[in-house]
Amino acid sequence: MFRRKTATAEDPVQASPLARAGWQPTHKHRKGGLYRLLSYGTYEADMSPVALYDDAVGTIWVRSKAEFDDGRFTPLKQADADS
């Protein structure tokens, strides 16, 4: 069985250099996780739009822009992100 390894604060080798003090979430996933939208991009293989986002420990995620914008993620107001 494949077990995905994710970055943790205890495993800084796997953490993104973007995970540093001052990280602020921009979106909340419908299941409760907080994420920061980094950018939109283009998937080279088929030229489809994608969203690049990370979590508080620096794991960078990519999913289709359509999925990111379909209601799975709710944009946070700055006051929500600060709490």
C-alpha cells in the first residue's frame, strides 16, 4: 500500500521554503483545512488551468482550477485568516 509522505514541522527537509513565519491562509477547505493560494498556472501536458496552493507546514498542492473554484475552497476574509 502506498503511503503519501507529507511535510511536517518536524521534517524540515520535506517542507517548502515558502513555509515560514508570517504564513497566512487565504482559503478554507470544506473539510476544515486552511490553505494559501499561491498562484494559478497551466498544466503543460494539456494546457489546462491549475491552482497551486500550500498549507501551514509547506506542502504544496496542485489541482485543477475548476476544482479549486467549485466551492471546495472558500476565500477567507483577512480577519478570518488572522484568527
